[in-house]
Amino acid sequence: MFTFRHLPIALLLPITALSVWAQSGAVKDPDKWNVTLSPYLMLPWMDGQMALKGYGVDVNVPPSEIFSNLQFGVMTGFEARKSRWAIAFDADYMALGTTLNRDPILGERANADVDANQGAYTFMGLRELNQKVDFVFGARWNVLQGRIGLKGPQQRVFDQTQQWLDPIVGIKLRQPLWGKWHFQMEGDIGGFGAGSDFAWNLFPMLGVDVSKRTTLGIGYRVLGMNYKSGTSSDYFKYDVITQSFVLGAAFHF
């Protein structure tokens, strides 16, 4: 099996932000729509296994390697809330590419160009159970486009596009702390064999309201996903845990 131990493919960076900092300390009118827009940056690292067109890959990517190969990335969340209900959308897209010159296990020259585009688009509904707890339900659409181009005497190109939909359920907790500071915890599970065999997400964060309409926050996310499809030369596998430090802002309207 053709194996790269260090493949800088930042697949499925953060998925399901549930609108990153949707709760502000400001008093809101429950009879009107309250909208939050949340752009954010993430510093991720990954560990796990991936297979593309039957070729196995060990994924062990530190943050420095991911960002050194970043070509383009955009991440944002949106939430609209009225009374005890809310709708939310989260979008993450990254394009990456690198050139590998040596297989670190065998010590042989690999001479391969590796490119990957990945997107995660999460659609959610939220139902307020009480002032501190929301029930979350929805679906996450995952799109991965990978390409491995082997150079040298035997030039070959392996590319594959894979997409799947994971149903998700979870909770969102929020707790005022002191003054303008507050704590929030988001968690969900999904897949259930309909897309991934199993997927899970945990995201605690600490936020501070710097103005009536602006919140700044820092958090930490852990996302696990196990998805497989196809056989033989069409076999695809993504069994990876992604961890990320998160820094962002929320703008309330």
C-alpha cells in the first residue's frame, strides 16, 4: 500500500459551529428576529487514517504544516433566532496543496503532488429548552475532493470526489460568568450509518461582550469522524480526529 505519513490535507476542519458565538450579553427582544454573523479562524491538527482510490494515507498533520500549505480558506457561521426557535448555518471551505519528495517510512523518493479541496456545510434547527440549554438537530453535508499526482518515470494521477450527508443531534449550553464574560459548550453526535458510521463534535468556548453588538471569543474543538465507501480501486476511507484552537468574533443584529 502506498503510504504517506505526513499528508497535509486539512479535511473537514471544523464542522457544525452551531453559530459560533450566537449569544450576546445584551438583552434581546424575543418577539423579533435576532441575527448573528460569526466569522472565525482555526488552528487545527489532525490524526487518523485516510484512503483515496484504494491508496492508504496516515494523517498526522500539525498546525504549522496545514497553514504552510493553505491556498484558500473561508469559515463563517450564521444564526437567526426568534422566541424559542432558531435556524443556523455553518460553512467551512479550504483548498490545500503540497509536494512530497520522500516517503518518511521507507526513505524513498515519493515525488508526488497532493491537492485537496474540502467543504463542510451544516444546516441546523435549535429549540430552546430553557434559558441555558438548546436542543440541536440538523444535517451536515461533507464534500471532499482529493488528488495525488505521482511524478517520475511512471506518472499517474489519482483523484476522487466524495460527499455524504450526516444527520446530527446535540445540545448547546450557555452559562453567564462575571460581568460581560460567558461560557458556552456545544456538542453533537451524528452519522448513525446513514453517512458516517459515527461522527461526534465537542466545542467549549469562553466569550466576552466588547460592545452591544460584538462578542469576541476563544475556544477549543474536537471532531471525530469515521466514514467509508466503495471497494478495491474505488475504496474511500476517512477515520480522523481533528482538534482546533478557535479565535473569532460574533456580530449581533
